[in-house]
Amino acid sequence: MMTRLFRTAAVTLLFSVSSLGVAAENHTLRLAQTWGPNSPILGETTENMAQMAEEMSGGRLKIRIDSANKHKAPFGIFDLVRNGQYDMGHTASYYYKGTIPNAMYFTTTPFGLIAPEMYAWFYHDEGMELVQKVYEPFGLLSFPGGNTGNQMGGWFNKEINSVADLKGLKMRTPGFAGEVMSELGVAVTNLPPGELYTALERGTVDAVEWVGPALDFPMGFHQIAKYYYSGWQEPGAEVQFLINEKSWNKLPKDLQAILRISMRTAAYDMYIQTTHESGVAWDRMKEDYPNVTHKTFPPEVIDAMRDATNKLLAQEAEKDELAKEIINSQHDYLKQVRQWTNISDKAYLNSIATD
């Protein structure tokens, strides 16, 4: 309710004059998303963005959303938008590491920036400049599209007590984390969201990493796997809005501004909605499914994951100058901003911690 009130107030206050002196030129953009129809939070983010854009433009900007069941390419959003089949996309950049490897750092990096730090890097440091360096050669623009916050490490059918327990494990985990787990002997696969429950239920995979309670609970993983591990791999996972540059350039300046603000506000809404829904879902999960056991990976496993992450990042930086620039930028920014995180949020939580 408060989100709707805030959005309505913003529409009235900021853009009640947007049509003054502007010709009544209407534009419709088509958006393809990785997510299926009625997808909670992720799908709501695109709907919120489209609604805000239409309201703030007085109906001059409409965005038509096609879910994965319509375009049939949940992991093909990059190509759909690049080739002009769609004007926009909503997806995660690390899904395309095979085509555009340097994009994966803009979703998240293991042991890296948490969500507030990531947004600060994007908007107040070098983040957005580096994003455009990566996407410009493909005729695309990319904007932050919502953050899940710190993701959970996944649902496992067995306890992980040592690095040896990871060897031969079949697991769904995408992006750079998948590379790290492969380095540690895990058989990694990346399945679309709609296939995850069935894969876990049938034993096609032994473990599934999706998001966190807000999105995991509706998927039903807790009905199959007992062990729910805290994360290391996605400390602040950012999805993205992709826009075909030709489609963007066809928009008048005021509609470009409206679209920017709609995307940025919808991204913020997704972050706080995920925080809220995760708290609700975890409380319900503990009550209704007491056999679910929360675990953290033992220090030996975390150390191995960190060592593998550092090794792979160094390899990527050595073979590609732009990768090196992005990795170093995030590393340097984390080193600076984490000092503040440690003496503010971390110190506060540690000082009030109770059993």
C-alpha cells in the first residue's frame, strides 16, 4: 500500500507538468522478460515500471510485456533486444556470460558488494560508465533493474561439511558462482526458473540456488530439500533493464527521462519488496516446515570458495583489459565503502545480536 501511495504521489508531484508544451506523440515499447507469467516480485517489477511510465507520460509511453512463455527464450533476452525483436528486456546480465563475459560482473560477484554498496557504485562511482562500455558495442543500454539483496546459498539434499562433499554434486547455480563451483568439482547447470522444482524433485540436480525466501518459498523447494544454506555467491544480485539504443533514440527527451525514473523507482521497489517478502516467507517457512534446517557453509568450504573466486577473477583480469578495469573498480570501491558498512550496519547488528 505504501509503495502504491509513494508511486502515485511521485507521479502527481514530479510529472503533472510533463505534457506541457509537448506534442501528443505516442510510443509503444515491447519488453521481453526472463521470468514467466505472474512471476512474483521479478514480474511485478516490470509491471510497476510500465505502469509508472504510462502514468507519468499521460499515456504517451506504453510498454507491452511478454513473459518467457510468449517469446520462448528466457535466456535469450540479450539477443532479442540486440536484434531489435524487442525494444527492451528485463533479465540478469550474468545469464549471458558466454556471449558477453564482462556483463556478468554487473549482476554480482562472489564475496563482493552488497546491494546498497552496489547501487552506490553504479550511481555515484564508475559503475554506469563501465556498464555502457560493455553494452555500447552491441547497440544496447543497460540500467539497474532491481536487487534481490543477499541471496541464499541454495537448497541441498545433503549437508556440506567439507570441500570433498562438493565434488560430483549436481547443482543449478548461474554466473560467476557457477564457475567457482565448477572449480571445486561441482557439476554446474543453469536451468530456467520454471524447470527448477522438477529438476530438484526428479534428482536431475542435487541442489538448487535460486534467490531467497521471498522467491524460493513460492517455488516449493522446501518440500523437497531439507538443508537451506546462507549465501556467499550473490551478496547483492542486480537484474537489469536492457534497451535497444535505436528504440531509445526514437523517444523524445521527456519520455527518456520518464523511462529512466520509472526503471530506477521500480528497481528500488523490487529491493525493498524482496526484503519484506523474505521476512514474511522465512517466518512462515519456519512455522509450517520445521524440518527445514538453516545452515552456513563451514569455514573450510568458504575459504575454498574465496580462493577459487580470487583465482578466477585474476585470470579474467589478465586476459581482458575491460574485465580488469571492472574487477579493479569494484575491488577498490568495496575496499573503500566496506569500512563504512563495517562500522555502521555490521557493528550495529553485531552489538545487538542475541541468541
